[in-house]
Amino acid sequence: MEFLKQLGIGPVNEGISTGLKTIKGEGPVIESYSPVDGKLIGTVSSATRANYDAVVKSAEAAFQQWRQVPAPRRGEIVRQIGEALRQYKEPLGKLVSYEMGKSLQEGYGEVQEMIDICDFAVGLSRQLHGLTMHSERPAHRMYEQWHPLGITGIIPAFNFPVAVWSWNSMLAWVCGNVCIWKPSEKTPLCGIACQNIVAEVFKKNNIPEGVCCLVTGGRDLGEWMSSDTRLPLISATGSTRMGKAVGTAVATRLGRSLLELGGNNAIIISDKADLKIAITGALFGAVGTAGQRCTSTRRLIIHESIYDSVRNKLVAAYKQLRIGDPLDQNNHVGPLIDKAAVQLYLDSIEACKKEGGRFVVEGGVLSGAGYESGCYVKPCVAEAEPGYSIVQHETFAPILYLLKYKTIAEAITIQNGVPQGLSSSIMTLDMREAEQFLSQSGSDCGIANVNIGTSGAEIGGAFGGEKETGGGRESGSDAWKNYMRRQTNTINYSESLPLAQGIKFDL
């Protein structure tokens, strides 16, 4: 395929890059199959512990130089990366769609997110502000400043194989850090393509080797990174189970972790909602990326007076969905990432039925022409109860649960009554309901929207959630502080040294 050639992806790919050179990993070979057609796209070599340690050594040396580069100059490098991504948007978007399985429009959109975070980071490179405070001591000045941490370890998930890496790396770079990232073993070629693009920019600007390092591997590589005291920050995106393991390993060594984990996101549909907006938001949130977003809509909490109407409108809307090759822009829904994900989807459907759930839109695996990979499934909708065990669980697939409520207070209680706390939404034209949902007694999620669905986020706002979602914040706002250490400075410009508690020495 032409887009693979444009991105420097071949049948066999080296799995280690330090920005200026690539190295063949000496570990097991990783095979990348497309969920679109089941074909082998290419293979990637993975790293041994010795390979990994060599990369860390390169990154440590690079940090000593990179942190001395003025922040606006670091921002200029990131600006050039943004320009390069604009040039490669079409082939990279196609690779994201082909290797991960999301629709082509979403593939392009993910690359656009990378471009947007580059733009954000460029401006940020001139705004790494500290504070100045008045000292309680005369002739003293006190202020805060921020310094880079060192090596940022990045472990993104398969569902956003390039965007989430860029959210971390672009901010980390302008803050003066260097990066080591481990792309998902389910989408390694997306990682290598991004590394190739960035390496071109770094080489043109004579950036030292080791500022941007890529290492491919499996779970053992993630464990090495999480336990490595040389990596002061680990940013990991994935399941809550994975996040607990990473967080525990990092905490044991008193490092920092930035965790973006599972979501069990709900939309409350009020009897005062604009139903056209509500149905549109619910449909896209539930089936976009085949339900494989951490912000995908899993639950609809519907006022009892309009429940039947909303259910019937959803059933009609689901009949219009086109499922198939995501590179065909006429299709709405592509495949799940692999057959293991398909099995989890099927298991969740059975679990829902056993608890008493009734499917108003039936699920199932698609077969036949165009579905040879075995990864295409039908988005489905079930009537359920909030207390069902399966409703409390995040299933990374297009399964939507319909729940009823009587009062807005009850709806918020249902919304908050799950272990996860990423994204939430209310559809209402009533100002009081909207404000209650956004108040301190409202949604307990990191993201709370009004008349907007749960999926998707803008670069300008910090992205992340609470409870079992991990508490991390990436991308916009003041998320840059995650990648830096705060230092308080006091300068005495008097001719004496006042001591604490009035202590004096006769000197």
C-alpha cells in the first residue's frame, strides 16, 4: 500500500529508535495484523533488557543537552514537527485506520489532534510561568520556578496509537524533558511511522540523539519502564487493571505516574432535552471507534417520561449504521482491534442477558464478504438496571445500556454510581438541571458536558478523570506541570541573615 511506503513502513521493521539511528531489537518479533482485512501488515523487532538499557543511557545523555536549550527554541522544533505532521496527515491517518480499525475520518482526526497539540505546545514554550510571592522577611525575594524532570516514559494504548503519545511528548519536550515511548504491541507500526516523521525534523535541526526514543515490546517492557528509577515520570493509558499495576510499581520507587484509565461514561437525557441533539450525541458516543474509546458512551440514563420515545429513536438510528472497511468513508463503524476483543464483547452480551438485560438492538459477529478478519461486530443496545455487574464494568466494545430515572438527583446518583469517573454529559435545556449537574454535588467525573456527548475532547482543556480512571490530566490547561518539578527560591539581598523562631548567634 502506498501510504505505508510514504511513512517508511516495510514488511520488516526495526523496533528501536533513538531519534538519529534505528536498531534491530533482539527480542521476539511482533506481528501486526490489520483488523480491517486480517492481513499481516508488517513485523517489528522487540527489545531485550540490554537493548532497553542502552536506550535509557542514550536518553540520559541527551537530557543533559536538551534541558539547556531555551524553551522557545524547543518550541520551534515542535512547531516544525507540527508542519511535518500536516504533510503526512493523509498517509498517517490511513495507517491509523488500517492498523487500529477506526474510521478513516477518525484516523485523520487523530492526526489533527497531534497537529493541534503541537500548536498548543509552541505557545506554551513561552509561558512556563512561575509565581512571585512576598517574603515575610525584609529585603528578601521569594518566587517559584519550574524545571524539567528528566526522562518521560510514555505507554499509550492501541485505540489512540498516535494522539495520546503526542499529547505527552510535545508538552514534555517544550518543558525540557526527553522521552522514551513504548507503542502498543497491537499498533506498533503507527509508532514507528511517527518516530520516522519526528526523526526527520530532529536530524535537520541537529538535535542530539536520545531526545525522542522509541522501544517496542510487550508487557515486560512496560514493567521495566514502570520500575526504572531513571524514569521519574511514567504516563500510561489503558485499562484500570493495567494502571493499578503501573501505579503500584511507580509508587514503590516514589516516582510519578500520570494515569489515563478506564471510563464507564453516561449521558443523562432529561425530559427537557433537545432529542435530536441527544440522539446524535448518544449514537456517535456509543458506536464511534466501535466503542473502543475511553470516552465512549456506555450508559444512557433516560427520564422515564421520554424513555420509550428515546429507545425507539435509537433503535431506528442503529438500523442506519453501515459497518465495514473503515477506509471506506461511507461506513460508520469499523472492526474491533482483534478476536480477543470480539470474545470480550460476546462474553459481555451473555453476562447482560444472564442478569436480566433485554436487547432491543441485537449484537453478534459479522461474517462473509468484507468481514473476513472476524473482527466486525454489530453495535447493540440493551435495557438494563444500574446495579447489574456488567453495567458497572467497562467493556471496550459497542454495547450501550439504557437505564431509567425519575428525578435529576436520582440520575446524578446513577451516573456517579460506577467505579470509573472519566466523562459524563447531560442533555437538557433547563438551566437549573445543567448547573446542578456541573455543581460540586453533580457529576464526579473529570469531564462533564452539557448538550455535548461524552466522547471527544478539545486540546485546550486538560483531559482525564477521577476514581478508577486514575486522576491524571494530559493535553491542555496546566497539564504541563506534570512534566516539571517545582522549585521555591528565596533571595536575601539584605546585610543580615534573619533566622527562624528569632534564634540568634553571637558571632
